Amino acid sequence: MTAPAAPQAAAPFDPALPWQKSRSVALRPEPFGALVYHFGNRKLSFLKSKLLVGVVTALAEHPSVDATLVACGVPEAQRPAYVKALADLARSQMITPRESA
Amino acid sequence: MTAVLPAKHERPTGGRLIDQFEYGLDAPICLTWELTYACNLACVHCLSSSGRRDPRELSTAEAERVIDELQRMQVFYVNVGGGEPTVRPDFWHLLDYAIGHDVGVKFSTNGVKLDKARAAQLAATDYVDVQISLGGATAEVNDRVRGAGSFATATRALENLADAGMKDFKVSVVVTRENVSQLDDFKALTDRYGAQLRITRFRPSGRGADVWDQLHPTQTQQRELYAWLLANGEKVLTGDSFFHLSALGESLPGLNLCGAGRVVCLIDPVGDVYACPFAIHENFLAGNVRDEGGFQRVWRSSELFADLRSPQTGGACTKCAHFDACRGGCMAAKFFTGLPLDGPDPECVQGYGETALAARDLEVVTPRSHIDHSHTGPVRGQPTLLGIPSIPSKICDESPLAGVELR
């Protein structure tokens, strides 16, 4: 099992930057989406749609959050809601900034 | 003739999480695993009627197989209890085994085995949570229900954990009529050890049924508790167990829904899987981890759990204006007080529970679990709540009123 991350403040969320699912986080598929668990801070969260699960998983492959939303086909009208959901996940360190784009 | 089947409820797409949870999850979020029925104490309100070890208890190898399965199902942590789990000789091995397999452990203990060495070991282990049970913020209130000396044992364990530098350990309190006035004291006691307070609801389960009338908080106390939770909710854990209070107004934080068989279940010491830790009764037995297909098959395919995974559509509560707040309350509390499962909780804060209790048939026999591991002989430091046992009156007693309770 991965060593728990040292307690640290969550990075401010900027959707123009590259992000990824934290390495200490596991996704458990559920009928409605997924359950997210952080082995370090032991926080539990839920991804309430399968599309959001796809977005979180795909973050690592795209240069920014915005680009990920486009690539995953998130309808434009829903993108602000997705950015908000991802900001919440960043606050609980479920997703973390990625060094290189 | 074609039978008309009731329309099967389909899981909605999107919407609130609580509505999703009603249809169940692929694996539990909150799994309780009682490792043994053996216990050095004899608390009057023990939810699992523990005391004596069951000879059919899961072996070490069987317990490891359960952990392997939980890892495969991505059950990220289990709540371990008993009985007193630490009296199992392989307890510390199973703890390490679970952590090594990505299954975190939160365990409840009365503290009997938490000496300085164990406390240091726990402080050095990531991914383990300890909760020490207390029934009162003072020895006087605690020992009446948990037994003489149990307050001293628990506080010694708390001291050992604090001295070892353990972080985030918990003090776990079941709220009763006798300790509800001590909530601030519990908070202060917990703060003193740098621990966190966890309070949960008292249910009429196990031996709790025998003392429920005497120990469950009164309606006035329920309202005081609700006010206290609204004021202090951020700082205490509740296991989301007080959702029946949400019908008083503002919802309490957390999941306001009975999670039995949906997001919660119990594995008991012999591997039986029940819908919830407070429902050790054959009516809520879904299967056994020793059966073919193991725990996963029980969780995903048992008929009982399938039945529990649908929204309640009928019964008196669905017509109540507060139904969305409390969802009818606790299944186990209704069952063990002889109330219908689709009616009000016996502690319904709108008062419907008291009405329902009063309207019970005088002949009603409240269901009892046939699973009882209570000590049969005297136990050191027996709780005094029930008083000293009286000598039973005999038919040959001279008084014509022998055996008649005079009030």
C-alpha cells in the first residue's frame, strides 16, 4: 500500500493547469459513478456521474482541466458544474496538480 | 392467470446521493466486523449480547480470506468490534494483515489490552483508528452500565495512547438517559487526551432491549441532544446515527437514511452477515461468509438485501411531512420494540413513536434474538444498573401477595 501523503495544504485550483488523480486515491466503480477514497487523509467522496469518473481518470492525459472537459465531451452548459466538482476534489486532495503538461 | 408483480423500482440516473444509496452500492461503505463474542465486560446494554466466545468463531485463515475479499471489493476500511476484539489472540496479526491489504481498521475496545507497548505500536501504525468506549464521563455513571473498574481501564488506555503520541483516536459514547447530560463533560474529557469524541444512538438491540425502557433518552433529552449536535456537530463524530432527530428541523450533517443492507452491514464472529450491527436476528440474516461465493455473493445477491434496497413507498411515515428528513428512522429500533418497519421510529421526535408504542397490542411479544453469548455466571465488576438480583419469591411464601409487584 502506498505511504500516506504527508499532511499538506491543498493547492489552489486552477482549471487552466494540468491535474491528475492523486496517487493515494482509489476509485471504486458504483452504479451511479464511483466512490473515491484517499488512503492518506482517509477522506471518502463520491463521483455522482460516470462522465465525471471519466473526467477524473482522464485528467492525467490532458494539458489542463478545461482541455480534459472538452476531450471527454462534457456539454458546454455543464462545464461550470464540473469545474466546481473538481475544485471540491482538489480541496480534499483527491486530485493534485501535475508538474509537467 | 398472470400474477401482477409490483413495479420494480429502477435506480434513477443522477440526482441526490441519498436517493442512490437507497438502491444500494456494489460494496458497503461502512462494514462492521465483530471479531469475537468474547468479552471481559458485561455491559448492560451490549448490542451483540456478548460475553462468551462462540466455538464456531472464524479461524485466522478464514478471517484472512474475508480480508482478501474486502480488498478485492475495495472496501477501504472496516469497523472492527465484538465482544472485545483485542482478546482474540490473533487480533494484532489480523490488524496488520488488513492494513497490508489496503483495508484500514477502526476498532472499538474497552481498552483492556491497550498497555503502553500496544499504544506505542498503534501510534506507529498508519491506517488504524482506535476508539475507546465509555458509558459515562465519570466513573460513577460509566461503571453502572459497563461495570466496576471499566472507567479506570478506559481512561488508562486513553492516557497510554496520548503518551505514545497517537493522533486522532476516539472516545466512543452511546448516548443514554443517564449520560446525555454529560455531553460537555465528555467533550472536555476527550479534549484532555487530544482525542475526538464520537457519540452514537442507543438502540434496543441485544441486551439493550432489556434496559431500553430505562436507558433510552426521553423526548426532552432528545431535543437537548439535537440542540447540542447542531451547536457542536462540527467537532464530534456521530456515525450519522441520529438522523431520526432531523425531523426536528434542520438536517444533521451526514447520511440521513437507514443504511442497513444498502451501504452498511455486519459480519458477526461466526461469519454470519446481517443487514446492520444492530440487527442480529434471523430476520436480518443475509448469509454467511463461509458459503460459496463468500461475502461478495451475500452482499450482491442475497434476497434480503435486494428487498432492503428499494425506497419505502408505503406505511404511515410516508404520509408525514417530515418523512424526507428522517426516512422513518432506525429499522432495528422499530423491530426490537415490536413496531412495524414501515411505521414510526419508537423515538420519533414528532411523538408518533410514543403513540405507536402505546397502541401496541398488550399481548405483543417483542422479538428477541436467539443469539445470546452473555456470560452465564457472575462477572468481575458486574454493572450495578440492574441492582442486586433479588431472591425469587416462591409459591410457598406465606404472603398471599407473593410475586405481585406493589406500586
